[in-house]
Amino acid sequence: MNPARLVASFGGCGFSPVAPGTVGSLAALVCGLLFLPHPLVLAVAILLCCVVGYAATARVSDGDDHQWIVIDEVAGMWIAMFPLTFGPMQVDPLWPDRLGILWLLLAFALFRLLDITKPGPVGWFDRRHDAVGIMGDDIVAGLIAAIILAGARMLILLA
């Protein structure tokens, strides 16, 4: 295994025999818990994941979105989690209450739903057969999930 494959598979998570994208997203959620108390650290981690993930994906993909490439799911999942890092409803990663766990599950569910159904711009990126498309569809799915999650949190705060 070379370094690019190691990065693209998120340390081997992508080689799961069952649902590698979901396994990669779950691994991202668990690793992302460490970043929740630190929005700036999560923002830097997202940026690094996108840049390094793009480079690794470009080296190993040959334009095909192989199932074992899950670094794109990591970037998208972390983006989806970003609204949970700030505000009065910030999720405590060490001891999340029931509501915090529900927010985390909602971030995961929204991201996976958008990644699987590929609506609008998510689908446009998915139809590209290059590293931009491989990374882009999950980044956009993460952005849409984050916007929906932030909107839901705002509505609850205002209610």
C-alpha cells in the first residue's frame, strides 16, 4: 500500500467489504468528534483533507470513483459536522447528551442521504470523471447537509 492509497482509503477504511462509503463516513464522524470543541481546528482539518485528499485521489483514481476511495466522504462528513462546533447548542464530544447525539446522527444521515441520492450540484460533480468530481460531490453534499443542519438548529433556537 502506497501513501496515496492509504490517504484515499482513510487509513484502510475504504477497504471494508461492506458499505465502504458508510464505513468511511462513520470513521470520519468518530475522528471528527475530536475537533468539535475547536471550530478553527476543524476548519483547518477540512481544508487539509480536501487538498491532500484531492492529491491522493488524483494519483490513484485514474478518473474512476473506486469504492475504496473514501477520503471524499471524510471531507464531506466533517463539513456536515461543522455547524455543531459553535453556538449555544454546541455538541460536547466527550459527553454528548441525547440532543447532541441526535444532532450528530442527523449530520450523518443528511450527508449520506445527499451523497447517495446526488441531487442537483452533487450529481453534476459526480458525473465528472476526475479527482475534482470524486472530491467535489461529497464536498457539496457536506455543504448542503451543513446548511440544512444549521437551519434546523436556528429554527429550534428561535422556537
